[in-house]
Amino acid sequence: MPPIADRACLTCGTSIKGRTDKKFCDDYCRNSYHNKLNSDDNNYVRNVNNVLRRNRRILEEIIPDGAETAKASKLKLL
């Protein structure tokens, strides 16, 4: 049997034992790696959701209970 090359975890760099196609030492490192890859996309989505949440809160304050619509000036919305 040929010797197995010493492999390192893609996240923490520790030595990996087990399957030959294994890339991470444990689930924590695997999740950290993929979360880091997707952080830019997640940050953009988080910012959009924060803006939408703020807009909904403003509209809930303006529209009286039981009404479907209301008028508000631009100054009041700002």
C-alpha cells in the first residue's frame, strides 16, 4: 500500500486522518470554511433585510390600526 501524503485541514491546518478525500478535520472547521466563503453574499442579504425591516417598522407606525393605506409626506418618511 502506498504511503498517504500528510494532508492538512483547509481551515485550521491540523493533520487529517481518515478518508483520502477528506478536506476538514471536523464539522466545525467545515462549517467555518463554508461560512467564510459565503460571508460576502450573506452580508449583502443581511443589509437588505435590515433596510426592509426598518421600512416596515416605519410604515407600521404611520398606518393606523385597521387601515390598509395611509398618506404621509416625504419629510415624515425621512
